[in-house]
Amino acid sequence: MKETWVIKIGSSLITKKETGLNVLNIKNWAKQITELVKNKINVVIVSSGAIAEGMNRLNLSKRPTSSSELQALASIGQMGLVQAYEAAFKKYNILTAQMLLTHEDLSNRERYLNAKNTLNNLINLNVIPIINENDSVSTDEIKFGDNDTLAALVANLSGANLLVMLTDQDGLFDKDPKKNNKVKLIESISVSDKNLTKYAGPSSNELGRGGMVTKVLAAKKAAKSNTQTIIANGRKKNILIKIHGNEKNIGTKIFNKSLGVKSKKQWIANSLKVKGKIIVDQGAKKVIENSGKSLLPVGIKSTCGIFKKGDMVSICDMKKIEIARGLTNYDSEYLKKIIGKSTKEIKKEQEIFDNEEVVHRDNMILS
């Protein structure tokens, strides 16, 4: 099974004050990522730099403070940012796609499912998503958000094995390396280690909003879906290849010892109210319980209750005993039109058919 890596690239690496985007860096990462793809790794990029690139295009030396100005800069800069990635990967015949997200997209259940389905489809099509915060329209994300947090949420969204946070530092140190000569690189540390937060410090880079504090907090968020995090220097030659080769002294690895149920599934099990029931036949029951597969329309016999896309539903056998629960990709009204039918039949009858799965296995937990 393929691994999935989320690679977050900071503003200080993407842009240069004098010349705008650091195209050479982007080309180098594209070359390395191409090697990762050849080694059966799915890659998702979370890239900063839109506002910084907007500043450079307008020859601004100081970051504005008003939301409207920042939104304008993000709109201007995003154009150049996406074009640079597209050109870099085109050399290797790899397609890229732009996804602009806000935190609301990942906290609202229906929008969460939409984002997840889009991301999964892009990955399945061997397209590399270039994700950024939708700063051009989202005031709160400009004022309070950062792409470190977004990268962690994308790691949760994609079920990534690894979150690579490329920065202009070699990793996490026991003291601030800019203030102390004698410092020690923390090569590996548990997400539950009490010293983890203490080692982090605020950002001193005027182009970006993140620092080691936000990276540590992001690593903790990513760990909730059992995603490991590596903080590494994006300027180091072939850093992504070295990470793939498990070389030493490549940065700081933040790991999670927990092997329990992923937090998303704990959230499914404990945090949401069941809005309806889906009754399945014996065949569907068997594949869900024994094979951990998704629920398809063909295996559904009936539904109970009124529910919307993204709502929690209880999946029950013919005796109405719950066997699992999860987030539905369809509302109850539409689902009634397709239950018991094969994917081929549905595609023939319906003009729009969003998902083959009614409840995807990643959004389902057994009872």
C-alpha cells in the first residue's frame, strides 16, 4: 500500500525579498518529489508564500496589517505561486492542482467530506495537490491562521503517514540557536514529551507567520491521526531524498507511540449524534465486519430517519442491530433513489453521481 506524505514549505524557503519566488528551490523540490513518486509515495504539498509573493510583486518591504490589503496580496501572489509549481512539475510530466482551504472547510462535516473526496480523487489520479489557505477571502485565517496548522489538518484529512515541515532551520533545538552558541539538535522526541513545547520559540521571520511553536502544535495535531512529523531544513541538498532514506541528522522527528484507534474515528464514535440508520444486507455486513470495506449502495436495504450529507449514521444489519457507524456521503432523500443498485446502474440513471461509497471506510468505525 502506498504511503502518503504531506510536505509543508514555509515562506522563507519559497520567496526571496529581492526577486520574489525562489524558483530554484521549487525546481529542486519538484525533482526530489518526483523521486518520491517513483518510490510509490503519494505527495500533498502545503505551500506558504502567496502573501509574500504578492508583496514582492508590488515591491512592498513591509507586510501590511489590514485584512483587506492582505487579501489583495494573497490574490496577487497565489497566481505566481501556482504557476511556479506547475512549471516545475511539468518537466517531469506530473500534473498539479490547486486547493484553497479555510479551517471552516475542515471543521464543517459536509465541507470536510467534500475536501476529503476531492483530495482523494486527486491522489488517485496521480496529481499532486498544492494546498494553501484561502487567504484572499478568509479574514480569520489571515489574522489567526497559519499553514503549519493547515498542514496538520491536511495530514489528518488524508491519513498521511508523514508530515514533513520544511523550514529555514535544521530542526528543533534544546535552546534558541540564534541566541546561544552551544545548542543541541533534538533528533527524535515523543509528542507526549513535556520538553517538546519548551524547546520551541516564536518566529522572527517577517515574511511568514509560523515559528517552531506552531510547528510543534501542528505536530501534536498530526499525531492524533498517528502521523509522524519531521521538521527539517528545506535548503539542505536532497533533504526529501535523505528523509526517505532514513538518514541521520536530517532534522527533528516528532513521533506518537499510540497505536490505538485514530482520533478521527474516536471523534466519529464519541462526538457526534446519530441522525439516522442505514439497514444493510448480509453481504454488506460481512464485508464491513470482516474486510473493513466501505459501504456501497448495492448492499443497502433501507434507511430510517432524515439525515444530511456529513451526518453520523448508524449502519445496522437486517435485525436492526448496529454493526458500525460513520459519516454519510449522501442525504437520506437522495440515498433512497440509489439503494440496492450497482454503481453501473446508478451512473446510467443519475446525471450526477458524487461518490461510489455511501460511507467510506476511513469515515467508519465498527461498533
